[in-house]
Amino acid sequence: MRPSRPALFLFLFALLPTAEAMDLLQAYRLAQANDAEFAAASAARDAGREQMPQARAGLLPSLALSGESAWNEQEIDSGATRVDRSYNSHRHALTLTQPLFRWQNLIAYAQGKTAVALAEARFVEARQQLILRVSGAYFEVLNALANLEAARAQKLAIAQQLEQARLNFEVGAATIVDAVEAESRHDLAEAQEIASENELEIRREALRVMVGDMPETLARLDARKSIEPPQPARMPPWVEAAQTHNIGVQIAAHNADIAEKEIARARAGHYPTLDLVASGGKSRTQDGSGLSRPETEANSIGLQLNLPLFSGGGISSKTREAAANHRAALSLLEAARRNAALSARQNFLGVVNGLAQIRALEAALASSLTSLEHNKTGYEVGVRINIDVLNAEQQVFTTRRDLARAYHDTLLARLRLKAAVGALDENDIIGINALLQLQESAVGTREAETAAHPPAHFTDDG
């Protein structure tokens, strides 16, 4: 039985992503279509690909059609007689030139191949940078959201504690100091909430610039999944891979190769050139009376040799310039290798230390929650004062916020580590996206203190 057309439309519509929610993979794919920097990189790659046909053109034949029409006046004085002539001349010719030996064109052809590889490498680098920029902006929104949730949760808890302090003061179970302290903390929490709201809006706009849209909900951390440690688990293999496969190193290597070939291309200005030239044309003249003379047809084919002898020292100067540029390109290549190795070391440590920091914050959060419960109990029985409870609550909210940021920073370090070795691609976005899930934000609700945060069981083992 065929489904009805309305039912089919509803089914297809259900498959489309909504503008109200977005995960990291959707953000990346939207950025591919909307980010201006990535669009510019794509256009630059297309332009770079044209280096190859342009270089190849120097090895292929060229065909030119030329024509000429002129009015001529001649005065012939032989002493005894004087003749004045006026006539029109018309000429057209077709010339074919096939380079047989032009060393600089051969070098330019080799440079064209490298230039295309360079353009492709730069586009890969732009794609990797897009992944890092989108991921960084995405996680900054989540960090700002965690800050706001912590600020609102803390304000809510302080408001409840302030109400309790006022009641205790009214019945004589506490001094006015507790109420004043709670009120002061409440005012400070309101100021922090305003700052957090502003920061969240700024981060959302930064992400919107890249993806072109900003839904109400972003996918956040899934409490059932964990980050895997780097594989291999040792630093040296990552450093060695970065010095060879890093995209920045590849770009610098291509530039050095082009600069080296430019030396030979400049030196080729001293070399002879040999072309095969074939031409055919017709010419005719017409005197002032309008009478035409017979057409003249001329065809030729032969070799044309050109041997440069002296160009004022320009070729030698260009050769020295190319040699200096090559030395500069080699230095930049070495710098790129060192920077790639440094990036691999830093981000490998960023992942490893990030996982350790997550474990430490998990333990700190568990301790903070226990301390908060004990302080609340102690306040109820009179062995703790209100400020102790407020400090314990602040410690819980701060630890939750720091745990969320540590988790995001570790994920970003893992992406940067893959970029350092030139292996970052969409699959890495897919892998991180699997750690996220769409969930309702607790911002603006009275359940702020139970908002989603990274769970206490995130470890570095898969």
C-alpha cells in the first residue's frame, strides 16, 4: 500500500534537522557552507589548480593570426626621373610556433605541478583550521552556558540560604550577620549572572558568524561516554609524525621546492631557445586608381634559434635573488618542523594532563558535595555558621564549571594533536560528536543546580 502524499511529506520533514537544536557535526557542516574564510580558501584552491594548465601552455604550440592594411606613399628620384606612387597594401598571415627547447618552460612546468600540490595542501590546512575554529567556538558556547548555569544555580541556593537566615534571625536562632552575609553573596551572584549572560551571548554570536545559524539548544556532554587517551600513548611517535606529515610542514616543503626550481629557471635565461616556426600568408597591393596587383602568397617552415649574449646583468641578478629566496624557504621549512614538533608535544601533554585534571576535578566534586552536605547539617544543629554553607555551595558550583571546561579543553587538545600530525578530518568531528547528546538546558529554571555537567566517571580508558 502506497503512503499518502501528506504522510510522505511528514516523514521526510521528520528526517530534516531542526533549527532549534544542533550538534557539533551539524555545526561543522553548516560552517563548510557558510564560513567566509573557508569559502575564500576554497576559491584560492581553485585558482591554484590553474597553475598547471598555465605551465603546460609553455610546452604546447601557439597559433597566431595577424593582418595588416596600410596606405603607402613612395617618392622615387633616380636623378633623371621622379616617380610618385600611392597605394594600399594588405597582408595577413598565420603563424605556428612549437617550442622545441626552452629550459625555463620545462622548469615552469615542474613548478606548476608543485604549485597545484601547494594549493591543495593550503586547502587541507584551511579545512583543519575550520574544524578547530568551529569546535573551539562550539565549546566556548558550552563553557559560557555552564558558567551561566552555575551563576544562576548559585544565586538560587544563596536565595534559599538567605531566606533561611532571615527566618532563623526572626526566631532568634541566628544573628543578623548571617542574613547580611547571605544578602551580600546574593548581590554578588546577581552581578556574576549578568556577566555570564553577556559572555554567553558573545560566544553564541561568534559561533553564528561561522555557521550562519544559532539554534536554541546545542548538544552537550553525554554522561555515559568517556574520552579515550592518545594512541600511541607515547609522545615521540607523535613528534616524529608531526615533523613529516604536519600540513604546515608540507606547505613549507612545497614552497622550498618551488624556490629551488626558481634558481634553475632564472639561470635558464642564459640558455639558447629553439622553436619550430611555420607560417603562411598572402599580401596584395592596390594603387590609387583602384587597380589591384597580383596577390603574393608566401609559406615557410623552419627552426628558429635564439642565443642570449648579454642582458645587462639582469639574469645573474635574478639567479642570486632566487638563491636567496631558496635559503629563506629552507629556513621557514625548518621553523615549520620545529613548530609542528612543539605543537605535537604541547597538545599530547594537553590531552594526557587534561585527562588527569578531569579525574582530579571529579574527585574534588565528590568531596565538595560531601562537604556541602556536612556543612548544611552542621548549620542546622548549630555547629556551623551560614558563611560555611555559602562557601561550600560556591565550591561545588565552581568545581562543576571547571570540570566542564577541563573536559572541553581536553577534547580540543585532542583535535589539535591530530592537526599537528596532519591527520585531522571530519572523522574526528564525528568521534567527538558521539560523546555529545541533545538535552534541555537548565538555564532560567529553578532546577539550575541540577543542570547537566560532566559526570564523575569520565576516565581516559575507552
